[in-house]
Amino acid sequence: MRAKMTSLEIGELVRKARKAQRLNQSNLALAAGTATRFISDLENGKPSCQFAKVLDVLHALGIEFTLTLPAGGEK
């Protein structure tokens, strides 16, 4: 079982994906429908970022987000 990801790890993943796609924070914010400040906060691992906006950013970058129930969790 993999340990949970931290907000810092998610922020680093977002930063790497953004840079790989040659986007600056303003371009990504525009594509995700959020503010540049939010992108900065997310990339810096701010733990209180709004979940819906995080999903918007992941979608804009083409990052897949998968949830899996634990074994026996489908009762």
C-alpha cells in the first residue's frame, strides 16, 4: 500500500507538469479558471487549497486522479 501523498508532493507534481507543458502560472490559471495566486499556493503545498479547484488544475494539465476503495470497501 502506498503512503498518502502530501500537499507538498501534489504541488511539486503540478509544477513539474506545468513546466513540462511550457506553461507559466498565469497560463495555467487561465486554463483552469482560477487565479495565479491559487496556482502558486498549490505548487507551494498549501494544505488548505480548495479541493474543487485542485481538481480543475489537475484536469487542465491532463493529470489523472484515481480513487480506489480499500479491499472489502464495496459493501
